[in-house]
Amino acid sequence: MILEMRYLPNIIPEKSKVLPDYFKGSNYKRSKKNIFNNIIYWTLGVIFFIGSMIYIYHPLLSFIFAFIGVVLIPSGHDFLEKVLRFRLTTKIKSILSIVLFVSSLPLSRHYANLDKKLEYEEKLANDIAVKKQAILFRKEQQRKDSLFYFINLSNRFVEKNNLEKADQQLEKVMKFASSASDSEQINTLKKDIIYLKTYDLVRVGKFQTAILNLNSLLDSDPENPKLIYNLAICYVKTGRIQEAVEDLAPLVKSGDSKANKLYNKINPPKKRVSYYITRCWDGTSSNATGRGACSHHGGVKNWNEPVYEEYRKYE
């Protein structure tokens, strides 16, 4: 048999009831909500959440502010009552929030001082870095100015054909070169000085030394027309005409007027008899050598007229 149990109200007299209000409502749910209080709690809770985000790099302080925010906002309040199963009254909530907030103040000051110290150290490090950068910039500017000065001075000596002093300035400038472009600029100027010194050897008649220097320079610059022309001059002056002609030939072919003049001087065109022809009176020629030659051209004017060809000694 199944007995049906039903609730019968007022079985126990009112005056005999123990804990008469125990079963009225829920111990974990607020029976009445105050909208104004909720707005205040939400506002304070959001403020503490913002504070927890501000101190996100200080986890302990961030956690305290976040927990106060959870305690204050209504949804957090209900969640804590449900999970912890106790009634979080306004008094408890207020005391807990105040205690947590007050306990966070020394921690806030500590972190504020720490942040200030770190900020000062960072600023100091930045100032030192800026000063170092300024010093490096000033030194670099001085280096560039010195490099520019000595290179210009060397160039002026080159223009005056004072190659020894130009070389001396380049020796000074080497210590100011720090980049590939600087070294390239100096090496180009050095090369120009070497070229000029070699041309001076040709000018003063030191042809054997000049030949050695010119051939050395041509190893790295084989198509330089000025080097080739000066080498040809040296060969001419030392009696090596054939070599001079061979060196001048490509320059003549390219249309170099100075090379062409020297070429014609040392290897002038000449004429020689190539063969003989029979010349008729009307100006024509005949291959016949006997009777009847030039019979239709007015007769023979010259039986052995030479035909010349042009040649050069060095071909």
C-alpha cells in the first residue's frame, strides 16, 4: 500500500513552533532588492575591477582589487553566497571590503614607490643612452670632418702635381676610415696618385721603371687607353717599336687621335712596286705583252708601268 503524504498547515500551534521563520524564504537569496544600492555596488565593483587592471603587473594587488569587485557587485555577491553557502550580509560585505581595501593601501604605496623607482631608473638609463649616442654622434662627425679635410688636402696636392705631399696626407687619412665606402674613396685616390707618379716617370724619361709600373697597372685595368698610350711611348723610347705598334693598334682602331698620330710616326705608310702593266694611250691598261697590245686603244704608251701598293714596316 502506498501512503500519500500531504502537507497539513498549522498542525503545530504558533506559540509552540521552534524557529518559526526558518522555512520562510531562502537563507542564500535576498528577498528584496534595492535598485539604488545595486547601482552603487555595481559602480564600486567596476571601479575596483578597473583598479585590478591598472595593477595587472602586480598580481597580488590586482587580485585583491578584483576580489573586492566580485564581493561588491550583486551578481558576484550571489555567486559567493551560493558557492560558500552562507549569508553575505551588507555588514559583512562592507567590513570585508573595507578590510581588504585598507590592507591593500600599504601594498599600493609599496608598488607605487617601486614603479616610481623603476621609472626613475629607466629614465636615467635612457638619459645615459642619449648622452652616449650624442657622444658617439659627435665623434663620428669629427671623424668624417677629419676624413673630408685630409682627402681634400690630398686632392689639392694632386692638382698641383705635388704627389709626395698628397701621399703624406693619405697616410694621415687612413686612421679616420671606418667604413667600406671610406676605404674605397681613399683607395681610389691612392690609385690616382700611383697613375700620376707613373706618368711622371714617363715624362722625366725613366722609361724602364715606367714600363714595369704601367704593366702592373694594366693587370688590373687592361683597357685603360692612357696607360696603353704611355706604355707605347716607353716602348718607342726604348727601341721596342714592334711592341709599341701592337699596343697602339687597338687605340687607332677605336679612333684615338693621339694614338693614331704616334702610330703613323713610328710606323708610317710606305709604297713598293707590286707588279707592272701595259698602259695604252687612252689611259686603259692591257695584259698583252706582244704585238697587238693596245691596238684598239691608240697604241702602247708604256710597256712597263709599275703598280704600287701601300705597306707598313710593322704589321
